[in-house]
Amino acid sequence: MKWLLVLLAALTASSALAAERALTLRHLRGGVYVVEDGFYAKENSAVYIGRDHVTVVGATWSPETAKLLATEIGKITPKPITEVIDTNYHPDRAGGNATFKSIGAKIISTEMTRDLMRSGWEGVVAWTRKAVPSYPALLPVLPDTVYPGDFALQGGHVRAIYLGPSHTRDGIFVYFPEEKVLYGGCILKEQLGNLDYADLAEYPKTLRKLQQLNLGFTTIIAGHYSPIHGPELIDRYISLLEQRPH
């Protein structure tokens, strides 16, 4: 009987691990899809399926997870993935660059993100591997298309917005105006999360600038934890920052 209990416990643990190490793609609204990536530490990305091609927002953790995402996209559309936005220079947003580049997609970011990846990738991968030892020692794959600041893709249906330092110096928001959806990336989430690279003085100011834009979004895709929230997530995160232990 004891061996059966041990076997059941092992199977339960194995099932839980398999459930965590999974990547899913589900439709949200219009051309916007939500990616939930359970590898290493849960992160959420986004996909926009446009008239002629696909834009991935956040390259996911690694070449492996990027391959999984490309497979999931291929199940719902024959349109090619032609562009991937690195929303900051950290591995959860840029670790999959190599896979997407290998299939012919442009890797797109701000100049700041490209420069920080060039100078800081080794350090942030080392930090990640210390927290998550199973994370691979990836070499940087730099963006090949960069912009000095804000930019638009898909004929204006995908808008990247930089408002100042926050979770990292370079983090951007991505807004889908027709769907009234904002991708908050690592900047917006339901818990404080990692603040080791954050500019804590500027972070609340950046979020208030976002509110002052009055973009009219009704949904926020958070970069970590549960993915779907309303605009109230901004006030909630500002409150978390203000109440954090000093």
C-alpha cells in the first residue's frame, strides 16, 4: 500500500510540474491573443494577428518556449510571424529572440533596449540563473530594428509607448487601440514582483503619465501572475509601490 501512495505522490508532482511547464495561446479580443508561459517563472506575453502577418509582443523566456509559441500560432493562422517586440532587455522578454530570428522575423525594440541588452545581458542572465538554476546560459540575440522612442506596427494597430523608467530603465507599454487593450509587460502586475532593476523614484511617475494619456483601454494584460485585469490595476500597483517596505 505504501508503494502505491508513493507512486500517486510522484504522479501528482509530475502532473503539477507538467502543468506549470506549459505554454498556452488564447484569444482575447479582435486581433489580440494572450500567451501564458509557465516555464521558469510564469510570464504573460501577447500576439497580434493582423491582416497579413503576426506580431509577437514579448519573445518569451527561451528558444524552446519561442518554438512552442510559434507552433501554437501556426495552429490558428497560416500568416507568417514577421516581427517580435522586445518590451525590455530581460530574458523573459527577449530570451526567445534566436528562434524568431531563425524563422525570418525582425526583432524590434527601442534603441535603449538594444543598448542595455548589449551591455547588460550577461549580468541579467546570471541573475536569472541564480534565481532559477534551470534557466539556460543564453547568448544575447540583439534586436535588428530599433527606434529612438515610440513606434507603431501593423498600420497603427500596434503601438509601443515609452514613458520613462519603471520595472527597468527601458520598459515599454504596447497598446492595441482597436481592441482597447494595453499590454503592461513587467511594468504592471498584481504583485510587486522583482524590483532589483527598478527605478523606484520614477516608477509611480511613469504610471501616472500612462493614466494621463487617457488611452481608453478597458483591459490590461499583465506581464506576470494572472494575465487579465481592468484599468484599476494601475492604481493598485502604484499603491503597492507606495506601501512597500523601505
